[in-house]
Amino acid sequence: MNKGPNGDLYLTIQVVDHGHYQRKSDDLYCKIDVDLYTALLGGQTIVGTPRNPVKMTISKETDSGKRLIMKGMGMP
């Protein structure tokens, strides 16, 4: 048994990438697929968030690659 003073324990924390979300600061990014009908005519789609699925409105004539924002749904 060591009779000297206790030493320090150093830990290095690394956040592992998530398979669906990409994190940039406190913002989360993900790609979702929207069917052509909804992209052209508008409608709603379900988006999975870390907390729960959320219904999101897609505007008519939404271009492929358009970035939509869901306020307050990123990291705390």
C-alpha cells in the first residue's frame, strides 16, 4: 500500500459524433428527405429532434439544399 499523498486524476473528455446530427457550437445540423410533392406544393414533415419528433412546415417551391431553422432545438 502506498503511504504517500494521493495524486491527481486527469480526464480528457471527447464528444463522440452522432450518426444523425452534426454539432457546430450549440447548433445541431441534420439532413432530412422531403418528397417532391411536399417540396413543390408545401406541406408538413416530421423532423426528429434530440428531445422528440416535431412537425415542421415546408413552404411551397422549397429548393433542394435549403437550410431551415428550428429555434431553440439545439444544445442547451
